[in-house]
Amino acid sequence: MGSNDDVSGQRHSDHQGGDDSAATLTPDLLFKMSKKIAQLTKVIYFLNTQMEDYEIREKTAEGTHQQQLKEVGAPSISFIGNIY
């Protein structure tokens, strides 16, 4: 597929602007663009949600880890204090 090919493999010419640029936007092309925008919006939403979920899991795991370190560390500090 070249740079001027769309997802269906059809070839579109490059348009350099001008007053007739809207005339090249056929209803079919507008429909395909709308569908692609909707698809990309769903992907962005999904990735954003995944990132938020990851951040929540990371904070929860960090809190659990810190609590476990305190639970394990307190007896160790007490033990070392009793030795000296």
C-alpha cells in the first residue's frame, strides 16, 4: 500500500488545497473517515483506562509492599536492639 492508498486499498490522489477541496470529499469517504475517527477514539479511551487501572494497581502494590516491610522490619530491629 502506498501513501495515497486508503484502508481498502483504493488509491486517492493528493489534493493541494483550493476552493474545490470539499468537492473531493464524497459521502462514502466522509463515512469512512467518521468510522476511523470513532475507532481511534475507542482505542484512545481504552488505553487511557488501562493506564488509570495500572496506576491504581501500582499504588496499591506499593502500599502493600511498604506495609509488609514494616511488619518484617519491626521484629528485626527489635532483635538487633536486643543483641547490642
